[in-house]
Amino acid sequence: MSTEEKKFETQNLPTKTYFWPLKRYQDLYNSALTDSEGFWAKHSDVLSWEKPWEKVLDWNPPYARWFVGGKLNMSYQCVDRHAKSWRKSKVAIYWEGENGDTQTISYSDLYENVNRYASVLKKLGIGKGDRVTVYLPMIPEMVYILLACNRVGAIHNVIFSGFSSQSIADRVNDSGSKMVVTASGGHRRGKILPLKEIVDEAVKSTPSVEHVLVIKYTGYEVVMDPARDVWAHDMLKDADKYVAPEAMDSTDPLFILYTSGTTGKPKGILHGTGGYGVWACNTLKWAFKPTDESVFWCTADVGWITGHTYVVYAPLALGLTQVIYEGAPDYPSVDRWWEIIDKYGVSIFYTSPTAIRMFMRHGEELPAKHNLGTLEMLGSVGEPINPEAWEWYYKNIGHENCPISDTWWQTETGGFMITPCPGIQSFPLKPGSATLPLPGVDPVVVDAEGKELPANEIGFIAIRKPWPGIMLGIYNGDELYKKTYWSRFPGWYCPGDFSMKDSDGYLWLLGRADEVIKVAGHRISTAELEHALVGHSSVAEAAVASRPDEVKGEAIVVFVTLKKDVEASADVKRELTHHLRTAIGTIATPEEIIFVEKLPKTRSGKIMRRLLKAVANEVPIGDTTTLDDETSVNEARAAFDELL
Ligand code: WT7
């Protein structure tokens, strides 16, 4: 803080505390509601617009288009404007590989790399509107490629590196990608992930793919198809040093990111440019109060939305210094992350409840071995954080000095929605509550009919107004977009979560209200798992439920009936586990597989999910009078007991 600013602060200290404690937050929040146009006009200046926008919002329900008429390029925000300023020598990324390799990347290094990769993409025929699938480990090239895509106007489609060939093929085909970018390998817990091999299998069934661009990493030997595959390092030799950033419309798509819903097929969430960028930057400022001195670390993989918004776009557009770590949190030892915080002097640390619970299990001695004194802010995301984990995090990582921003949001929302916001004003926190909505977010807790519920009653959360980060839609899925998010409470966005507002107005986000399971904070749909299971030759019918898991939040429990001639055995279980991992990816690994003679169904033939869930959870099942065959329940319960 400058002396001028200090003076200002002291002069303005109130002599009496007659302000309502939340005044500053309330004022900002109210101005975003009452003068939405004026508010967003002012807050759109976090970005550098090549051509100013003409209209703040074009709201044509259920489609919101923000900053209409404006032109800008996201790679310009993240790179050029810093490389042309005093920040050119500022560290953009401290990168650390799982094997201990490191790189320090300044904003001018970033500028150089993004330009050269943009030139490579162009030479391979990638231009405005083309889709590029990205299947990479957490290496600096992940950032270069995404920004290079923006630069030439291409739409990136990142797939988390734990997904299978089949999942890649489905997403490449749905998005019609012209190119896949991958690496020869990646590190995970000391092993090599054979990423290129996985892509090779996928692109056997993706006619739209013209090239696979391969980044050499890990030294893992791969086979190159001369007609299709190109090494990035070969292309970079002749790359141009500068590629002019394509002037994109504010409402042009920036990326597609697939996420699981209630159907058997993942949805391609499509995000735009200007609105998303404005939302990403402002939300990061509000929830984490970063400064030019901050060292920011969001531990999420870029394969998920958290990594898109809070590893790539927001921190870089704001010109922050951040840490990117490639590997597993517990490799080679469970204090790897604390070592990294200590080593780089991390001041803002953002992670998931699953990670925190994993660390809790290993005891407070491990973080205590490291100097975590540089931390100022903590964050949590992905699932509700249980108060015990919150307290442990607050005490053992934040040393009771750091506020925790429990950020509730979704792939679809682009950025934080409900979270404490010390960047606006510090207010009392309650462990387990994401607290209050950010400016521009207008939530309401309602019953199934859409009627607002009184305080302390649990219902659905709905958002009554569009905000700048809202998705453009679902790629190839207009009907699905309307049905999934806008049909339950017409005119309001329906996130699909249960929620409760307490008597202080604090919101508690209580988990999914639909058939979506959260495993380690990652979404997976029961329908998707069931669809994959019935695709196996031994399976007749399948139903999937979840049960609470101490570390992962929820775990997958599978119920299957086998085909006539198939014997239930440990081998079949192993096969089915393998089948799910190949069909979907590692996140689909079931915790339990239970063989039953029949699935419990209602007389109308619907699977009784509530009942299966109760069995999986071992809680009393309640009324089963509508059940067709009660023996199947007992059977499922007995099988489950056996497993314990
Ligand atoms: C779902 C969205 C948002 C980035 C990571 C996950 C759950 C997320 C919280 C939180 C309670 C949370 C919700 C939401 N969720 N953050 N802080 N408290 N629940 O993104 O895969 O799109 O999942 O994650 O159920 O609907 P996603």
C-alpha cells in the first residue's frame, strides 16, 4: 500500500461503528442489482477492449449475450498487455514437475511461447472458429496452447488427462475438432501416463481430426503417424515470433468443456469471451483479494473448469504470479504441497475438500514441518466442505490468520457465484457455508413449485438474473440447454443443487439434487455409468448409487444383474471395473460392485434409486410398499454386508 493510500485509510477510519457491518458489501451488491448496466459497464474495464462494446447485456431468455458489439482477444489480456508493461519481467508461472523439474516463466516468456504456438496452430490450418481438443498434463504447454487457441480465434476443448480413449473420441466427435494436442506422456505418482497412446486409440474413430500435435515430454517413446502426427518441437523451429491476436466478438465462443449431467452423455458447456473474461477477473479479485505481490496457487487441473478460470484466464489476465504443479498431491510424500507453498512463498491457496480430508488423515505434523507463514487467503471448491475439514484447514494450514473462501459455482457458471469476498469486505465466516452471493448473482431458495422458502428450509437453489460468466449454451444442444437449466423454474437458471438460507441470510449449498455423483469433487452421472455398464457383455441391467466417503465425499456403488450364463465372481468384478475405466476414465472407478438377481423396481418398472442408495448407505430404507419384489432389496443389502 502506498503512503497516500495509507493516509486515506487512516483519515477515513470511522470514529463510531454505526455502519452495518456488511455495508460495503451490501452497497456493491445492491448497485449490481439496481443498476446492473452501470455496474457492469464499470467492471468491464478489467479487460482491454479492442473495440468498446455497445450494449451491456442482450437477454433473450434463456440466452444471455454480454458486452455486445465489443471486440477483444483473451490471449491479449493474459499476455500482451503484461509483456508490454513493467510486468514483462514479472514471474507469470512457477512451474514444478512431479519429478522435481522446475521452470520460471516470466510474462515476456509467456508472450513468446504463446505467439510461437499460435504460429504453429496457424501453419497447421487452425483458424477462427475451429475446435481444438487438448489432452495434456499440467505442463506449461497447457497454458501456451490454450492461449494460442484464443490468439487465432480457435475454440479449445480440454479433456482431463484421466479420461479414456472412448471419452476422448466421443468429445472430439461431438465438438468436431480438427486437431488434438497431446504430449508423449505425463507423470502421475511416479508412473508415466501414456497420453499419446491413449489419443492414438481415440483418433481411430474421429474423422474430423486432421492433425495430432505432440509435445515431447517424459521421454516416453511414441509411434508417430507421418500422415497425421506432428512434433511440436519440429514445428516450433520455423514458427513466427508474432501472430496478431484475432479480434473476437465479445459473444464469440472461447471454449467448450464437457461435463456430466443427468443424461448418459456429457454436455459440451460453451463459454463466451467478454462476459466470461469480465466475470473471471472480477470474481478472483473479490474472493481472494490478490495484489501484484501475491503468489497464487490454485491446485486444480486445467482439465476442469476450476483450472480454466483460475489457473489460466483470471490469474493471467490480472497479471498475477502463480504456481503450477504437475503431479499428485501425495507424491513422493504427503507433504509435497506444503513444501511447494514454503518454497515459492504462496500467499493465496485454493484447493478442494477432498484434498484437505486426505491431508487430515495424515495428521497435522506434516504441514507443521513447513513454513506456511506466507499464506494470507485460503479457498475451497468442488463440493460442500464439512465443518471438521474447514476447521482443520483454517487451523493447520491458515494458522487461524487466513479467511477461507468457500466458493460455490459450476462449470456452467464460468466463475464463483456464492463465496466470501474479502476483496470487497471481510465478514464473519461459518464453516460449511459458502456465505453470500457475489454482486450480480441473485439466488433464491425455492420449493419444487418455485415458491421462495422461509429461512432454514431446504429447497432448490435458483438464480433469477443472468450474470456475465453464464455459459453461452450447450454445444450442439439447444433443447438440452433449455430443458436442463431453464424448464424447472421458467426464466430462472436452475443449477441442480439443494440449498438452505439461514436466518443470517447465509447460503448453505448441500449437494446435488439430481442423479449426479461428486467423486473427489468431480461430476459423474449415474446414467453415464449405467450406460457404460450395460455395454458390457456380461451385464443385463445396472443401477448406480453413491455412498458417502470420508475422503472423496462420495463413492460409486454399482448394482448389476448378470446375463443368464454368467457366474458372479471376483473376476467379473475386476472386469467391470476395468470396463468402466476404459469406457469413461479413472474417475469412474467403482468403490463396490454388488451382484443382484433383480434390481428393485416400482410396479411401473422404474428403478428405485432411493432404495438402492439406502442400501449402499446402510440406512433404514423407509416405505417400500410400491416395490415389486422385496427380496431383491434384501439381497442387495446382504451383498453389501458381505463387503464390509
Ligand atoms: C457442482 C459443480 C465449480 C468448480 C468445480 C466443480 C458442487 C462446487 C461447491 C461448494 C458446495 C459445491 C455443486 C455444483 N460444488 N463447489 N463450494 N460447496 N458444493 O464444478 O464439476 O461443474 O460441479 O459442484 O454441487 O453444482 P462442476
